[in-house]
Amino acid sequence: MPPASALATVGDVVAVMDELYDPAWAQPWDAVGLVCGDPTAPVRRVLLAVDPVAAVVEEAVDWGADLLLTHHPLLLRPVHGVAATTPKGSVLHRLLTSSAPYGVALHVAHTNADSANPGVSDALARALGLQELRPLDPAPADPLDKLVTFVPHADAEQVLDALAAAGAGAIGNYSRCAWTAEGTGTFLPAAGARPVIGVIGQVERVSETRLEMVLPRGRRSAVVAALRSAHPYEEPAYDVAEVAALPGGRGTGRIGELAEPEPLSAFVERAARALPATAAGLRAAGDPAAMVRMVAVCGGAGDSLLDSVRSSGADVYLTADLRHHPASESREHGPPALVDAAHWATEWPWLPDAAALLGERLSARGTTVETQVSRIVTDPWTAYAASVTRSSR
């Protein structure tokens, strides 16, 4: 392990971010990961922000950041050039030609951070005081296999350790998880065999341990190789079965409950206090006096989840960028009430969480960085005026 005073590199930070927000969790259309920067460059300061816009880049440069972590991608759609005469090109040029020795690297965690547990919507839900969180649109758990093998009693612990070292037996915060039972194995060594136990041509019976462990499907080859290497038999008997996919803790959006029911009007005030201020504030659709307790949330644009919200039984749904027709159709169905907030405001609460997790993981590896969360409001809307006249409806 490196000394506690060791500096992290861009590659170190990216590795931790990929552990927290696996790029494989991103939507197929998304563009996440390292956008620019040298993985070997040292990192002393990391600035976190929602948007990689010019004002945020200037903040990163002025603060002396070596790395900018943003939620939204800079290059979501394909481009054929990054000339400094274009807005995105100018951002890249400013990052790469800043006064920092290696420039300022840029890394993006977008829909992979939306799906993570904890992720963007967890931070939003906790900001609102929600409890007992679960995914609104659950993602399947990472695919698992189950390995079953049979080992002489005296060798069972050795084989179990080898399988655990190869990646088997990890369940949540526990490792080396296994189930064992005792029984009798029998076999008949044929000509050409080289039995560790038994004699060619004679039936052999051995007291054995049945050993079962789950493993990530991506580790199947490594675990089977470890089994063959550690098992005392020339030809170990084993089965590998694919475990049925089940909902996991990851997914888009979150459902939770308030500690006590409250009127929709009070919930809207709660949200206004909890979220960073924007020019347009919040708007709500529903009876202000209706009591709400079960709350669905989705950081960022969330009207694609309205069907899931209705089937969840939520009393109110808070998200961003609600469009007229989906919102109108949802209200025709009745509950839930809707609260529409600024896109930027619903995702900003994730930044302090990500900064804390990043610092903890790097510290555990013996490296240190200084993190800072940008408070620049990058919501594009800058002014609001209430309507003077209202319709009769």
C-alpha cells in the first residue's frame, strides 16, 4: 500500500469512480468515463459539478483543480471536431491548456450514477427526508452463477479459500460465503487414470464435503480455474448453474416514505427548502390539501417513469422536466400528484455524496485528494415572473 501522503493520479480517481458508478450501468446512448486527461497525471484537487459548462471550467481552473468530475456529459452526441470556435471545443481547450501542469482532466458519471446504489436519486430522496428507499425502476441484479463441488473433508477449507480468492462467495458486505454438507462420494478409476485416492479397477468411497458458493458470472472462468488448481482430485466433480435474475438494489428513481403524512402544499415547501434555489423554483399538480406519505423521486428528467410511479402507489412524484402531455395524461388518471423541479437542482444533491465516497475510497487506498463541490447554478433559466392574469380553470 502506498504511504498515506501519496498523491492520487487521474487513473486512481477514475478507478474509484468506476467502482462506485460502473460504466456498464450506463444507458447504451450515454457517454461516460474519462473525456480528457492523462491517467498518469497527479491529482491534488477535484472539483465536482453537474454541468461541464464554461463557468464551471473557469472555477476549476481558478481553484487549481487537476480534475473536474461532472454528472452531465460534454460530448453526448458524436462530433467531428473540437475547434475552440465552438462552445464544447472551447471548454475542452480551456481544460487542456489551463495553467495546471497537465491541464484539467474531465471525467463523467451520468446514467451509471443514476442507476447506482447509492446514486443520484438516493441523494435526492434523503434531501427530502425519505426513509426505506427502494428503486422505482429496478435494474436486474448483476448476474450470478452457483458453483457446487465435492471435496475430501481434509481439503475443503483449502478449496473454499481458493474459490473465495478467485471471486466466489461475495454476498453484500460479506465474503467467503459458502454452504457445506457432509456425504459420501464414490467412483471407479479406469485404466489411464491417476487417482489421488483409490486404486484403478476398484470402486472407491470417500467422505466428502459438498461445497456451494455463488459467484459473479463474469468470474466463472477464473473460479473454475481456481477450483481445478486447488482441488486434490485429478478430475474434480462440479456443477455451475446460472441463478435466476432478480431485482437488485440498483435502478432509476427511488420510492420512500415520509416520517409522517403531510399535505401536498407542505411537501412542496419541504422540497423548496431542501433543493438548491433556481429562478423558476418548483411547480405542483394536485390538490394542495391532499395528504402524502409515499413519495417517488427521480433526479433529472423523469416523465418516462410515470407508468412505474402510478403502479408503485406513490402519493406524489418529484422529478424534473415534466412535459405538458405526459403530465396532463398522468393527472387524468388521478394520483400521484406531481412536483416539477429544475433538472440541475434535483441532481446537485448527489455531488457532496460522490465527493465523500471518492475521498473515503482513495483514503483507504493510501492516497489523498482535496474535493470541492461547485455551487455555481448552471440551471439555464435565469428569471421568473408570475402570470398576472389567470384562466378560469
